[in-house]
Amino acid sequence: GGLSDRIGVRKIAFLGTIVLSLMPILISFQSNLRVIYVLYLLLGAIGFACLFTPMLALTGLWFSRRKGLALGIVTAGGAIGQGLIPFIQRLMTSAWGWREAMFYLGVTTFVILMPMLFLLKPPPVLARIDYKAKKSNDNLWGMPHTISIPWLALAGIFCCICMMAPLMHLVPLGMDIGLTPETATSLLFVLMVSGVFGRVFFGSLGDRIGGLNAYFIASFGQTLLVFWFTQTNSLILLYCLSALFGFTFSGVMTCLIICAREAAPIRITGLAAAIVLAMGWVGMGIGGYQAGYFYDLNGNYTVSYGNAALAGMVNLAIVFALIWYRRQSREVSQPI
């Protein structure tokens, strides 16, 4: 993210695409679990990271109006991929085996992504800013980014702990209650497809009421829904919960990106988004791990999903504190 602020997004994206495509191909030839871990580490740390954050920072800079909607549309593409690829990958794995499925995933990723990178261009706003603007700390929130960015990052940790219980463990939960692997995977597919609409909706909502307010609403919905996955065996209800959770969780991620864009000076847009999203990924790692750990301890997902709901409440408390602090700062800065 920080490097993309200095040398541009396209160069970073080319590196990311090569690594993102190559790692699944290399994984398909491996039998050593430790090597597979290292390849996945490189896939995330270089491949995914070089594409996700710089692309979103670039999108936010291209638009001065309705940038929330623009970010919602761009992140909706991620939701489509997150829903579609696991479903297709499950079908390919069942038909051909995991090695062939991983190999063709890597090849397809390269063929689709590489031509698109030539369409990336630097936003006009970067060409227009002068030396003074490059040193300025002004941002859309009107509060120090040294306060807002760290607190947003902390909120991102807890919001992502909340969301990762269903994202990583919805398929095992479905199989626990007797669903076939394909049917259980279809729950995740529904969740992610619903997320396409959630990202666009909450992105547009952020344009109307502000990114932080929209983030609070999306976080509230995610927190309210997450625990109920463990309270039903009904396939219909699980589909409904998946659709609703997908709609709200995806809004959380889109609004978090909007908040990072709004709270940061234009000169460090990529770095600010990277810091906030990096902490979000830390939360995702913690959330997925704790869900599996407590499942192993208890033999069910009740505590795991309960912990996710508690993390969501902490996230809500942090966001509420930020909203209050911004409001107080504006009242102090206004002349009497």
C-alpha cells in the first residue's frame, strides 16, 4: 500500500498477479505441508496484498463524488470471486482432485488478470496536487489521522474476528448437521453472492450518511446475525442467515475501506488503507483460528460463534466512540 503511493499501482499489480497465479500452480505439485504453508504465505503477503489494497486506494482517488458507490462496485467483484471460486473449486476437486483444481486455478487467474492490468492508470488528482498538498495532513474527517487510523485499524481487527467464524467455518458447520459438501458449500456461495449487493448498497449508503455511520449500521447487522448460525438445523433458515449475513458483512468491509479513504490525507491513501486492512486480516486470522480451536475443545461451534458475536460488540463500541469523538471535535472547532 505504501509503495503504491510512491511508484504507482500498475507495477505493484503486475508483481501481485504473477505471484497470485504462480503460487496455486506450485502448491499443486507439493506434498510437504510446511512448503504449502510457505507458498500460501507468499500468495497472501505478495500476491493478494499487491492487488487488493492498491486497487482500492486507486479507485478511491479516481472519484471525488460517489466514491463510496465506486468502491462498493469494485469490492463487489471480490465478493463474486469469493463466492464463485470456492463453489467451482469444490466441484473441480470432487471431479479431478485438489492438485488439478489448484493448477487450473493458477492458470486461469493469470490469463484473466494480466490483460486487465494494462487498463490501470494514475488518477488525475495526483497530477494536480502541489507540493503543499503533498505535505498536508488535511482529510475529509477533519480530525488527526494519527488518531483515526489506529482506532479504525483496531475496530477492523474485531469486526473481522466476528465475520470469520461463518466465512471459514460455515461449510464445516453445515457438514456437521448432515449436509453434503456441495450443499454446505452452496451456503457460502449464497453468502458471498448476497455480499455483491451488500457492497454496492453500503458503498452508496456511505456516500449519503458518511462512511463511519454506514460502517456502524453494517457492523450492527453482522454482530446481530452471527451467533444464530449455531441455533438451527433448517437448511432454509441457514440459507436465509447466509444471505443476510453476506449482505451485512460485505458492507462492513466496503465501509471500512471508505473510512480509511476519508480519514487519511491524500498523500498516504494507499498506506492508510493498507494499515486498516492489514489489521482486518489479522482479525480474520484470529477469528478463523479461534473458531476452529473452540470447536476442537467443545465438539460444536456454539462457543466459537459466541466469541465472534462478542468481538462484534467490541467493534461496535470502538466505532461508536469514533462517531462521538468526531462529533465533539466538530463542536469544539465551530465558532461560538
